[in-house]
Amino acid sequence: MSKRLIYFVLPLLLFGLFSCSTTKNLPEGEQLYTGVKRIRYSTDMPKKPKKRKNRARTDSVGVITSVANAVKAVDAALEGRTYAMRRREMIDSMSKQELKEYKEYLSAQRKEFATAKEEVDAVLNYAPNDAFMGSASMRSPIHAGLWAYNSFVNDSTKFGKWMFKTFSTQPIYISTVTPETRVKVAANTLRNYGYFNGKVNYRIVQQKNPKKAKISYYVRTGELYRLDSIEYEKFTPEVDSLIKATKNRSKLKKGDGFSVVNLNSERTRISDHLRRRGYYYYSPSFITYEADTFQRHGFVQLRVKPTENIPPQAMRPWRIGNAHFDIRNEAGEILTKEETFRDATFRYNGKKMPLNPGVWRHSIYLRKGDRYSLMREQLSLQKLNELGVFSMLEMNFIPTDTTDTCQTLDMYVNAVMDKLYDRSLEMNATIKSNSQIGPGFSYSLSKRNAFGGGEKVAFKIFGSYEWQTKIGSKGSNSLLNSYELGTNLSFEFPRFVMPILNRKFLRFPATTTFDFQVDWLNRSGFYQMLTYSLGANYAWWKKRTLKHELDFRMDFDKRLSSTTSFDSILQANPILDVSMRDHFVPSISYTATYNASRKHRNPLWLQFTIKESGNLMSCAYAAAGKKFSEPDKRLFNNPFAQFVKLTGEAHHSVKINNNLKLASRFFGGVIFNYGNTLRAPYAELFYVGGANSVRGFVIRSVGPGGFKTAESKYSYVDQTGDVKLEANLELRSHLFGSLHGAVFLDAGNVWLTRTDESRPDSKFNLKNLGKIAVGTGVGLRYDLEFLILRLDLGVALHAPYKTSKSGWFNIDKFKDAMTLHFAIGYPF
């Protein structure tokens, strides 16, 4: 098809899609729903209660009478034509103190209403046909499905039926949305959040086409009722003392808005607390509320009390009896063997028990004679599931006998083992900017419960090859230029594996992983390199929010061969030469990671790492008579790296409202090289720039300090450093549907700890500390639920090196200041 024909047909096709009728065959009396036109909210100021004798009182938020009257007048005029003018007059009549208190009141109201508004919006917002990214108010301009419906709904031909079945979309009518039901649900939602006088109405907004309509909703919240007195009554003495002991954790606070959500949360909190203290059968449904709104206008006198006819078994604590374990290889299997281990009975099939009794005992925190604890039950299930060997696991508790005085629960654990082997094959293709293309693959095989104790053994083989698609300098291209082949073997244990540690003192979640990897890399025309890696990693959690990791590793890089052309490149690039030498890197690192629980409104994430390499080896050489600071000591005929590396990173997010969040990040790191080597391995050095760093600059294009490298294909090697400081600030906003936006500001750089004559102005000192790369930009994020697609446009504002332009904005050309990044997930 010629270009002229395409240019002629394409506009006609688009015109047809845009202009085709989407309403001509709608049922009689129906209107096509085209979205929400608006949701308008208005509020009422709480009335100020009259003063009682001998008691001066302000209203619930400390706003004086004149302010209350002014706000009331403003709200009364919300729907009038002179609203803006009358509001201005009222505000102008206020004193500074009154205006301050009025603004504080409005701010508090908005914050308190945020959660309720989010739920009301969820009730009222209903996406129309062809909603743009899930939006309830915006539609895509192309309505192919509706066109197919209206064109072929009454077509009896085979083609028409096929078109209807394949392409049509069922229209969403106003009657489908049922706005009358939605406003009732929304009003009930307001009452659940303490807006007892809240009202919700709607209006059908006709479009130019009478068969199309939008819906506008009007929400008047009314006054927010607040909790005044909160009393816990009629609980048994022991239960009452347990409730009072944790009263500071109550979800109900005097002065807070009345909220059914908080009432349910408090019932659940009390029930869970009692169940952690042995009351296995206690339930949130055994707690009820009585609310009095007549004693004081706008306030609720709340009484918390147990319901009537609570079962006797729920009113006494229980202790753990015997334990019974049924372990099946597949669901429904009949068990034929039985074995007793201490206080537990195990039933299974086969020659040996699928999972060692010691693993069960070490993973379950409930012991015979102990009081039942919900927390210990949850921890036991968590630790068992972390073994990764079960396809089904459940834990039940049944009274030892049926007498009224029984206070002992027998524990029954039913488990079905997962399949032993997992296999996966991954294929990929690579296209590089240097005209190299080629496929890659990886095949992995893992075995669960390899030694009967929940262990996992995994073997992986991977490889790739690339060839040159353009004719090289030698005038021809080879079929197979570069290739890589490697293998990895790992052993993962669901516990500490260390001879000097006693397992009974380590009753918290932990894993141990040993791994060995070999990688053979050939870069045709350059070099061949062999890399060995041997490591042991220990991870443990004493608290759910704090993770510890201790890693022991030995990495060995051996360059097998190199070409003359590659040797000349190394001579011209000393830093690249150092990074490509044979290296032996024995290292030990410790990492602590704090991650605030999900219930925090403004969560904090912290991570600190300290890593050392070569110090133990240097101590061993010192014991043998060589100086600790003597350079070029060797192991296996290769110099080993010696350094200490410290890094710290913090993430913090502040929820401004339901649609707006301010996220921040700070990173700092330093690496000290000394003794045996004065340069750290290239992989250990720091850099800035790229999709997850200073987004106004491409990766490894800034620093160190005020140094600017000459443009070359190897210039990125020079732009690394021993010290790194970086800060990021990002304002994230929900736009509509699944689309989110962001505005960001990034700043950072890297520096050297030693003077380098080939890279001037690169040393970390007070003079160079102000040489920071700064960038800003905007971004879009599309939430697919299982991953986030991110597109960021970074704009460089300030380069730390000298350019042809003076002033703070010193980027040579504005087009060079813009960098586009496509990435998966958030940058931090």
C-alpha cells in the first residue's frame, strides 16, 4: 500500500470511529451514562453550645461565637449566587485571631473528612464506557465497542452476529449506575464517620445528545459529632484489668470524630489483646456500644460493654495441651504411620517423616502448659510458611474434653507438602547501542525440603552471546563475537547454620544461604575473564520491622587473556586499567534495615551497611611478619583489595491528603582504601545520575566533584567516586484512574578521598562540597497493580563543573538539559 493511500484511508478511518453513533439503538427510555460531571462537597460549622452556670466553655474546636456565626452564614450561602462576595465580607469582618482560628478549623475539618471523602468518592465514582485510565469523569474519544453494539445489536446476518460478539461492549446506562442507591450508600457512609446529619443528592445532567447524560452529586456533610466521654462497663474483673492496662492504645480518644471504623478497630483490638492473654474463644462480636447524643449537642457519650449471652468458654483463659501433626504429600491422602516425639504426635506416610520433628518444634512457639497466645500462633504460622515447603497449612485448637471445667486446648496442625522440584527457563534478547545483538537464557532447577529440614537447593546455568550487526574496522563481521557462560549453586537453610551457636537461644526467624558462582566472559577483540564467587549470608528478624544481615564473601576476578588493542585502551585509561586487573576481594558486611509497619501514616525506611575487605588477611600477614600497611600483598598470586565502606539511606513519606504524598530520600556513603590497595574495585565505587538518582543527568555523567571528563566512550569510568551524597524530594499525586503524577527535585554528587592530578577539583573538602548536581522534572506512573510503569522527564538545573554559561543555571543548551527515563517501580 502506497503512502498516499495510507494518508487517505487513515483519516477516513479515524473520522469514522469518532463520528459513528453510539446511542442509535439504545433501549427505549434508557440514557447512556457518560460519567460523573462533578462531586460538590459543602460542610456545616458545629453549633456553639450555650454556656452553663459557673462553667465557661468554648466550642469543640476552640472557635469563638462570632467566628461560628460567620462560618454559619458563609455555609448558608454556599448555593447562592453571591457566595464569593458574602464569604469575602464575612472574612473581612473577622479579627486576626478569629481569622486564624477559622483557618485552623477549616484545615482540621479537611483532614478529618479526608478518609470519609475517599470512601464517599469510591461509592459515587462509577466509570463509564471507555473510561480513560479508569477515570469516572474522563472518556477516551474512540468508542469502538459502543459503535459495534449499536451497529450490529439487531443484525441477524452471520457477519453482523460475529461483529457483535467479537467487538461490541455492553452500554452502561444511567439505570445501571443506580444513582438513587448510591446516594443512600454515600449518606450511610457519612453517618459511619460521625456525620449524622449528612445528606447526599444527585442530578442527571443532560448532554447535547438527549440519549446521553452525566451525573452530578451534591454532598452536604453536616456537623461532625465527636466523642466526649468513653466508659468501659460490666466486664469481668480480669478482663477489665487487661483492657485498662492497654487503654493508652485505644482507638477511641476524647475529642476525635465519631467513626464506625474506629469502633470496629477498638473491638478488634480488645479481642486480639484478650486472645494474646489466653482467651482463645473471645471475639469482637462479644463487644457492643451504647451511644448517647442528647446530653451535649454535637458530642457522643459512649459506653463500651460486653454483649449478653457470651459463651462461658469465651470468658476464661485456656492453656495448651498435646500437639498433633498430620503431614500429607497430597491432599486427601490416608495416613498410615504414627510417631511420638516429646509431647507431639506425628502422622504421615512413607519410609520417613517428610519434615523432621525438630523443625516443627523449633518453628512452633506454643508449648504444653503455656497459656494460649494469638501472637505466638501467628508467629508459628509465619515461621512455618517461611519454610516454603507447604502447599497448604492450617492450625486448629480443640478442647481436650467436653466438660464445663475444661481449660486445655489440644493443637492440631494439618499440612500438605508442596511439590519437591521447581524448574524455570527464561529467554531474552539484547540490543545494544554499539550494534551488538544476541539472545540470552537461564535455566534453574531447585529442590525444596532437600534434607528433610526445610532446606532449598538451587542450581542455575545461564549464558548469552552477541554478534556485531555492522561491518567492523576489519571489514567483516563474525557470527559469534562475544559470549558469556556461568553457573550458580546455592543452599538455603531456614535457620542459622553456625556450629558455635545453640539453636534453642535463636528462637526467631532466620535464614542461612551458601552460594558458589562461576562466570566466564569473552569479549571478542578485547579480553576473556573468569570470575569466582563464594559466599555465606545470614539474615534474621528479632522484630518484624528490623532485619539484620551478615554476609561473608570471596570474589576472585582473573583476566585470562587480552588483545593488543585492548591493552592500548588500558594504557590510555589508568582507572580502567586498575579496575580490570586481577582482583581477590574477601569481604564481610553487616546490614541493618528498619521498615516501619504498614499502619504508619508517614512511614520511615532506614538502612545502614558497613563492609570491609582485606583487613583480616592483612592481620594474618602482619602476624607472619609483614607490615599491615605494606602494599601489594598477594593471595593465590593476586593482590587482594583492602577497604572499609559505609553507607546509609533513609526514605520517608508524608501523606498530605488522600491524593497527595511527599516522598523524600537521602543517601550517604564513603569508602576508605588503604594498606594493600589504594583504589577500590570498580564495582564498589559510587556514581550519580540515571533513573533512580539525579534524574536531570544520565547515569555516570557527573563528578567526581567539579571535574568534567573529556567526551569518549570510556569517560563513564572516570565519573565514579569514593564519597557520595544524594538527596531526592518527590511530590506524588493521584491524577485519575490508575494514573499518577509526580514533580521531583534531585541533588547529589560523588567525590574522591585522595587527590588525583588527572581529575582536578575532585577531592572531598569544604571547597568542593558545594559542587552539587541539581535537577528537577515531572513524571507519570501507571499502576498495573502488580508493577508500576514509570516515565520521568528530568531537567538539569545546575552542573557541578564549569560550562560555557555563567550563573546558577549553567547548562550549555536547554535541549541538553532534558533526559527521559523509562523504568519499572518507584525510584525510592
